[in-house]
Amino acid sequence: MLSIASGCHNFVMEISIDTIDTTALTKAKLSEMLFEQLGLNMREARDFVDAFYEEISKGLISGHEVKIAGFGNFEVHNKSARPGRNPRTGKEVTIPPRRVVTLKASGQLKAQVNKD
């Protein structure tokens, strides 16, 4: 079950894995689910999904943690430069420093995943 809060409205959308045709849950599929299950028109559904992704992206780009209740926390980590090896040639290279995004699953999500 996915809960989505929008302004003063709370929407609860149940997503069945059986309804997802691919291994990736795309923006288009999320928009279609909002259209079918909540009765939003397709433009509103697309705008809602785009705004949701945009808010998460803006938070992460600015270096903030993004918390989604009942799902988990997205965090940005700085990785230092480190030695590596080109797998084709075996030549040693330096992997440059970079920022990476990680997801730490919430206790609620972990409990649901680990149900027997």
C-alpha cells in the first residue's frame, strides 16, 4: 500500500505487484495508476508524479535527506577518491570523488519485506 499526501488531502493507493508489467515502476505507470485508482485525469496524474519526483530530486541535489514515511530515507553521501582497476586491461586507475544517493529502508518497510 502506498500513501501519498497532497496538500490537505491524503490519498491511499494500493499497488498490486501483479498489475506492474515490468520490473521498473515508471512515471508513466504511476500516472496511469493515479488515473485509474483515484480518478485524476491523465494530465493531473502526470503533473502530480512529476512534482513528486522534482521535490525529491531538489532535496537530494541540495544535499538534504529526503524522508518518505513508512518507506525510508534517501541520503546523499560523499565518496572519496579511491584506487581502482580497469577490468579489461588490469591497469590501476583512480576513481574520482563523487556524491551518491542511498536509501535506508524504514522499519515498517523492512517488516513488510520480511513477513513470512
